[in-house]
Amino acid sequence: MPLRTARAALFVVPPLELLLLVVLAAGVPLPAPMPVAAEVAAATVLTLELLVARRLFRAGRRGGAGRRAALSATVAHLVPPLVRRRTSASVITSSSSPARQPGRGHPSADVGEAPTA
């Protein structure tokens, strides 16, 4: 049950935070308690997620798993598979890009460098 509540809150609160940000950026005046309530909601969701993660991690450890295995199982249980796949693919893509070499980047970045043969 706490996992469902944590996931539901995680799907509801960030879009509301984004909406609040857009409204504030547009210059719309808000009642004073509104931003405070949004921050309290965000802090509550974070706390709830941490509590659920702690319970899952401890259950894994009590089940005989090592720290790394328990942490991996906790992440696998908390983060939906689609998000895990997209995140791991973007991490692999960004970390596997080669270092910038002279003459291979943007032309303005090579100003003042000697041409290589």
C-alpha cells in the first residue's frame, strides 16, 4: 500500500510543481499559502519515497541480500521499467561519447588551433 501511495504522489506532485512554476513565470499573482503548500507537498512526497525505499532496502537485507543486491532490488521495485530503460540508455549514450578532438567539433571552437594532418 505505501508503494502505491508513493507512486501516485510521485505522478501527481511534480506536474503540479511545474504548473506552479509556469504560472509564477507568467507573472500571475498567487495567494501566499499556495507556494508554501506546493513545497510542503514536494517535501512530503520526497519523505514518503525515502521511507518506502528504506523499508524495501531493509526487507532485502533481512532476506539475506547484500547491500548492492538489496539496493538494486529496491531501485528495480521503485522505478518503473520504462523509466529505468530510458535512463540507462541516456546514461550510456552520454558517457560513451568520445572526447572532443580538434577539428571534429563546431568550427568556431577550433579558432586559433593549428590544423592537424
